[in-house]
Amino acid sequence: MRGYWHLPALGMVTSFLAITLNQGWLIGLFFCWTAWLYVRKRLGKLPIIVSLAATLFSLFYLPSLETPAPDIPYNGNQTITGLVTSPVHESEAKIEFTLTDDLTGIDFLVTYFGEKREGLHLKHGASCRIDGTPELPEPGKNPGQFDFRHYLASQGIHYQIVLNSPEAATCTGSSSMQHLYQLRSDLIDYVRQKVSPQTAAWLNALVLGDDSQISDDTKQIFQRWNLTHLLAISGLHVGLVVGFIYLFLVKYAGVTKHKAQWSVMIFLPVYALLAGGEPSVWRASAMVVLFIAAGKLKWKCSALDVLSIVFIVLICLDRYIVYQVGFQLSFCVTFGLLLSKDWLLQTSSSFFSILKISFISQMMILPLQVTYFFTFQPLSILFNVVVVPYFTLFVIPLMFAILLLAPAAGFLLPLLEVLFVRIHNLFILFIQFIDQVAHEPLVIGAFPLASVALYYIIFVTFMMKVEAERRKEAFIWGCSLVLLLFMIVIRPYLSPDGKVTMLDIGQGDAIVVELPYRESVILIDAGAKLSFDTDKPSEGVYKQIIRPYLLSQGINEIDAIFISHGDLDHMGSLPFIAEDLPVHHVIVSPYYTFRRSVFDTITDAGAEIVRAGSGDALTVGDQVFKVLSPNTDHGTPNENSLVLYAEFGGKTWLFTGDVDDGIEKNIISNYSGLNADVLKVAHHGSDTSSDPAFLQKIKPAYGLISVGENNMYGHPHEQVLRSLAEEDVMVFRTDEQGAVQYHFRGRRGTFSTYLP
């Protein structure tokens, strides 16, 4: 099997893709490929047998996240006994841990939100009695939105319990692993006490894997520029640990190399746990241990073999690890670098070596990055050339040095800190400056499966031509790769399909209209929730729902935003959108009053404010919107709601904001022949709207209700639902069905819901 361990690893990857994408034909394709290699005498029997066995084993061993949650014998508040089987994660906001139930063997995520924690004595391996209600986690209810239920399922957890008080958990005992977890916690606290907050934040992140002290803004910049790998402990950190151990044991302690190697093999798994146990550090540590073991056993193996064996072993130890983004990115980058080692060795220039590594790393993970984050920053390849050496040669070694010297450094420690803080502050300012002036990512949206396969075929072929120094052929394949990415980016502009999406933002409205061929992207309302801390709109709805949806669709600018009226549940996200994305027009009624801060935000961003009233017709792209109301100042924001009439996909649509039944009567009086196939039910289904006479007049076939689950207002009202049922209106509700979409092409279209 020497030299062929990558084949069973690829077989396991194939099974994983077949399970997650529900594409069983991928297994057949892998079998055909291995059979072709055997016929061409490029593979022997043993590699084929092992590869096919690994593929079939993975097909039955790896879990599917689409499998329904297992049934549990609990209903309502219960007392559950079990063991704490995860590290106890504690922050200022919450404490959480995994409890494995003694009765069923099912894992529960147990969370406590609160400041009073004196009664919680939680340790790994503790035996606990928990009083609480097992619940299914909240699912994602919109395209592109983070799905907490899916996230927990990827860790083998299907239920959660939220504790009401510390007294709801009674725990005793611990496991031997608790000593390591406690040591990590003590080290993090020791660093916080010994050095300045800024130094502690970066030292704990880069040495101990705890980035909780680094600001969210900094982490977001690192994510935008594909620099998050610097915050993930991996090969460089493990290499430094190995170097420090060898230097100390061999040179200063007089230990033989043989004993030093054994020390490294024993210590690295311990360090992996102390560093947070993320997949990247386990990969790097396991590879070093396996290399040393192979040397002792006189087993000749390539780096690719070692990587593949570690990949297989980690999956066998934890079948859910393959779903972790860090695991996927770490192995993907390392695999690409190992395949390209000959090309990397063709240059003696440090600058070009780093540039090559950056290029390979970014290109290898591009489809994964787009799948998870929907964007790609081309300039990150060059930016990494500057940032990576700074962290590699200065920051990370200095953090290890400060940790090792802290107990006895004396006056030297403050000097090292001053050196670090001053230089690092300047460098972070430099990164922020680059982010402000050069952050122009490609918003790609989805990366189709066929395009992923084609991408890697073209990229691997391109790299083979580059390595063989066939420049003309490499240029052609490189151009093909650029053309493929260009076609993926512009595919919405070539598509005849359009979409109307009513997002589920809770108790509020946000409707996105995407016209065919991406002629225009239009928002009708953009609600938010009130932040009780600041008494202002919270950016949560925009960041967690609206923005992820727009990015997932490849949308990077808005042609027009219609705001029906000034309530936060209809306009609260407007300033956040204007600050983040180009918005060409904001359209409101003549009686709409802007808050000064909102007005300044949207005008400073370059958006044109347009006022429109009853009888006006506005054209956005090729789409016409007729304004039916207000025709006069009715005195309240709800009654002055902008009412719009339009046609999409062969159906007429009526968007009614929060008008009441009096305005509805005015509308049918002023527009006697009005009818609408699709009605956005006014005021979230309040009984102040949707008058039976209004419904009988406009004769809607579909009713869309944007409403929060278990809202305090009792929306939608039973009388409204009865009135809609009496008119045979098919009702779609965001509280029950999540986002509602109408996909259309030409004059035909169909409705679908995000939740079944």
C-alpha cells in the first residue's frame, strides 16, 4: 500500500459526498475510475481492495445529517441523568456542555444563560442530574441562514436543554481528562494575569487556541481576507513546539535524540488538547507522531501517505469530524501543498515560495470557501504573502517565547510586550486600512456540484502543466479556470429565472424580488428587531438573515428598497443594508418621516430617496410597480403604508404593508377592478386588516403572512385565517414554513417553502 494510501482516503471522501449531496452515482464513478486504473495496470489488487472497502465502510459508517432526530422517552420537564462528555465551555454569556443520557445514550447540549453560577460544579466526566425540557434546536428558516439544528447534528447532537437556574444541575465527580481541560483553563487565566490584555488575547489564540478575547471586528477582517487559518493552530505551531522540545532536551538537558523523539510523541497529543483540540492541530500533531513512529519502525512512507492515514484514523475515531469546516479546510490545503511540493521546490526565493504556497492554499479551498461563505477575495492571495510571514516569523514565535519566559523573565517580559504591542498595533492598523480601501470580494453565491468537479479537474491539470514547465498549455488551462469562475459569477445574469422570496425575519417584513437575468434586485421592506440594550434597531436580522440570503444568491447590490412605513419591523435593517451594500434607490410614501440618523446613513451611502404616492408608477429595471396608497395623509404610519401592485411570473401581487381595513376599503373604492393573485396579508394577519369584503373583491388565490413564531400579538388572528379559508386562499406563513419563495420563468411559476 505504500504510495497508495490516498486512494482509500479519496474513497471515504467520495462516500461523504454521496451521503451529503444524496448523489449515489459518485460511488459508481469512483469504482469505475479504480477499475480503469487496474486495467491500465497502474494499480495492483491490494490498493483496489482496500480503497473499495474503505468506500463501502464509509458509506454505512458516516452519518447523514438529514436523518430525523432519534425518538426520546421524554416529554416536557424531566429529570435526566448522565455524564458530561465534553469540555465545559464557559463565557460571560453562557455555560454549555454535552450530557450523554444514561437511559438512551443520546447526547444533549445543555446550556445555562445567567450570571449566577455558584451552584454549577461542572467537570468533564461528571455524573449529573439535570432538570429541564429536551427540545429540538431551532432550525435555519431561510436560505443562507446559519442552521443551528444542522450544526449540532454535525456533532451528533439532536436535542438541547436550557437550564432555568444553577440548581437545575447537580453534578459530582470528574474524569482524568478533566485535569488536562483544567490545565488549559488555568494556563489561559495565567496568561491573562501575567501579561497585558492585548498580548494575552493573541497569545491565548495562537498558542492555546482560545480566540475569545480577540475582537469580533478583527476576526471578521481575518475571515474576509482568508486569514482565519492564522488563528487556527496547525502545522506551524506544532513545528515550533517540536523545535522547542528538541532544543531544550537535546541541547540544554543532554537528552538523546531517541528519548527526545519519544517525548515529542507523548507531548504532542497533550498539546493538541491544551490547544483546544481543533481538527487542524490534531492533523498536524498526528502527522508528526506518525512520521516519528514510521522512522522508528523503519517504515518508508511519503508525506501524502501519512496525511491520508491520519485522515482515515481521525474519521474512524470520530465519524462526525468530517463535517467540521476546520477539518475539511485543513486537509484540503495540506493535500494541495503536498501534491505541489515539486513545484514549490523549483524556486529558491522566499518571496515566491510564500506566493506559491498562498496561491495553492487559496485555490484549493475556493469551492469550500464559497460553499460556506458565498464570497471570494482574489486579492487575498497577495495579501497572505505579506501577512503570513509576519505571523510566521514574528508573532507566533514571540507568543511561544513570552509564554515560556513568563515565569522567570523579569524585566525582559515587559520589553517583549512593548515590542509586540507597538509593532502589532501598527500591523493591525495596516490590515484595517487594506480592508477599507481594497475589500472588493467576488460575491459568488452557490458553487454548483458539476462546477466543483470541473474546477478541480482544470486546476489539477493547470498545476501539472505549470510543474512540467509547459507554459503555453498552462496558460490555456489557467485561462479556462478563470473563464469557469467568471461563468459561475455571471450565471445569474444569464438565467431566465426570477424569484420572489418572503424571508422569515420573525415579527416583521422583508421580501426580496430577483428579476430574470438579474435585471434588478428589489427589497420590499427590511425589518429588524429592537435592541433593548440601546433602544435602537438591532443588526441581528440583517447579519443573520437578510445579508446571508443576499450573499447566497450572489447579490452584491440593491437596485431599490421600498419601505412601506416607519415601524422598525419594516425598516429597521435599512441603515445596515445601506452601510454594507450599494443601494441605488430608497422609495417611501410622501408622508414618511425619516429619523435623522437613518436619513444621513442612506444619503451618505449614495442612495437616492424617492417619494411616491397613490397613482404613481415606478419602473425598476423593466419591472413596473404601481402605487395604490396612500392618497392622503391618514395620520398614522400603518395607515400611511405604501401599497404596491406588480406582476411577476404571470401572477399579480399586492403588497399591503400594515394598512387597516379602512385603507383596504379606500383601495377597492379607488380601484374598482382591482384583483390580485397573491396578497401579502396586511399587518402580519392582524384582525384590524384583511376585511372579508376586501378579500371578496380582490379574489386572491395565495396569501403570504410574515409573522413571528409564538408572537405576543396573537398574529395571525383566527378571524383572518377563517376569512382567508372562506375565500379558498392558500396561506403561506413564515412562522410555520420559514421563508416562502415563488420561482418563475416567463409567465409560469411555483411556490415553495424552506421548511417542509
